[in-house]
Amino acid sequence: MAMNLDRSFGFLVHDVARLFGHRFNQRALLFLGLTRAQCKVLGYLARNEGINQAGLADLLEIKPMTLVRQIDRMEEDGWIERRPQPGDRRARRLVLTDKARPILDCILDLSNEVRAEAFAGLSKEEGKHLIDLLRRVHANLSERVPPLAAEFADLDEPTEESTGRASSTGAELSPIGGRQ
């Protein structure tokens, strides 16, 4: 069974994200002098100002040691600063500097430009529908504890084993996402 990657949900979602990130990174370096990773740090920090480094690393899903080097560079460049945590002399809170605040709008504009390029050829309604579908998929996968299959056994449609017939979708999609 050959896998058709251009029909595989997982492959397409990952590859679109990779291509979008690469295009954003190219433009961010060219127009802002920042990497995509730095833009991401600024964006998350704007929404979580005052967070500590460990908390920010958790949000970014990277190792704290990786973030420390990045924070050091961004602090040296004047984008963020570390401030003392009240009540704990060892802890530091991360905040945006005045230099960083205006760049947030530029980062958003750049992201919108790359999205417009990615959505070329789609109608406005198709773009909205795509976003709505991805939000639903995101919500499905964001659940902390997935429901147990047994809880929904009575909701399942009959299987080909129980009916002796092949399902209509089984012939179209393989378990790994491509067409059979």
C-alpha cells in the first residue's frame, strides 16, 4: 500500500506549517531583523507579560535552557528585560521594552501578509471555512484527557466486521491518511 502524502492530513498540516514558518522567517529577517523564534517570544510575552522564563518555555514548548540563550540575546538587543520577582530575589519576570511594543504590530502585519499569500486562490468564504475547520480540529486535539472509546461505543456506526459490508469511507482513506 503506497501512501499518498498529498492526501494525508498529518503530512499536509505539518508541511503547510513548515512552509508558512519558513516564509515568515524569511520575511521577518528581511524586514524586521528578527527570527521567527524571536517574533514568537515577543508575541507570547505580549500576552503573558510578567511570566518567568520557565513558564514562557512551557508555553513555547521548548526547553528552558534553549530559551535562556534566546532571552539573553533579546535582552542584549533591547527587546525584553528581566525584572525582579517581588518576594523572590532569585526569580525574574520577563517584560517587553518600549522598543518591542511597536514591532508587535509589524509582526502581525507580516503574518497577515504571509497568510494572504498562503490563501491566494481561495475565496474569502473558503478561507474563513478553512480557519473554522482547523479551529475545530485544534479543539479536538487540545483536550487534556481524551474520552474513552467505550463511552461512545453505542454511537459508533456498524463496522464492516459486524455487518459483513465494507464501509464507504474505508475504501477512500487509509488509516494513515492517504487514499488506498
